[in-house]
Amino acid sequence: MNIPNILTLARIAFIPLLVVFFYLPYSWSMPVAAGLFALASVTDWLDGYLARRWNQSTPFGAFLDPVADKLMVAVALALLIERFDSIWLTLPALVIIGREIVISALREWMAEMGKRGKVAVSWLGKAKTTMQMIALLLLLAFAPGTQLSLLGVLTLHAAAIMTLWSMVMYLRAAWPHLSRAM
């Protein structure tokens, strides 16, 4: 067990806390939920940075890091779907969740074929993740109908477009291998 892996495990531990603070009936609960999400987002960047910097990458960390990321994002999106109760938030949220499932399965399948490098995280995936995190922070921190929550919804739409674009890029990279397997 090393510090990057501990940070990843902490990110998973933040998920139930995010849910609890999200549902607390106090005016301060949503900013605290957003703060927990922000802290989890920072640990996502920090654990990867430290693992590379200190040469502490492990198979466990390589497995757990994307799982922690996807769990945190999926839970936040599910909470926000309920809170906003709007197709304008639900549709991009479902696109993002659906893409994560497809790309996770694609990466697993490509890894079994020894071709995981063909679907490695790209600059677009990193930009998409950054856009998602900004959107989710805004949506968690501000009530529906406010200008900043509207900015969050628009940012989530931009993240969903980037999500689809990156999915197409990953599928195109994998297509020669997928088409041979049919």
C-alpha cells in the first residue's frame, strides 16, 4: 500500500459522504457536498501525479483509479438527475455514464488481446474529465435555476459532446481489432 493507492481508496470513501451531505436538509450541505467532490477530484489528479513522480504505479492502483473515478462521477450524476429532474441534465448525464461503460468494456477487451495501448487515455479524455469535473462542481454547489447551475448544465453538455467525440476516437482506434473478431 502506498500513498497514491491510499488517495484512490479515500476517493471511494468520499462517495457515501457525498451522498449523505447531498441529502442533508441544511443550507450548507450542498457546498460541503461540492467541496467533497472537489477534494476527490484533486486526489484523482494527485494520486496519478505521485504514482508517476515517485515511481509507485501498481497493478492495484491501475485497476482501482479508474473505478474510483467512474464511481464518483456516476454517483454525482445520479444525484443530480434526481435534483434537477430535467431532460436537459438527464440526457448528457446518461451519455456520460453510457460512454464510461462502453469504454471500460472496450479497454478490458483490448487488454485481453494485448492491445490496451490502442485505447489508452488521450488528451481529449483528460479534457473531457476536466470539463465534467467543472460541470459537476457547479451543479453540486448551486441550486437548480441559478445562473451558475445553468452554466453547469451547459458545461455538462460540452462534456457530453467531448465524451461522444472521445468514444468515437477510441472505437475508431479499436475498430480493426473489433472487426476481425466479428
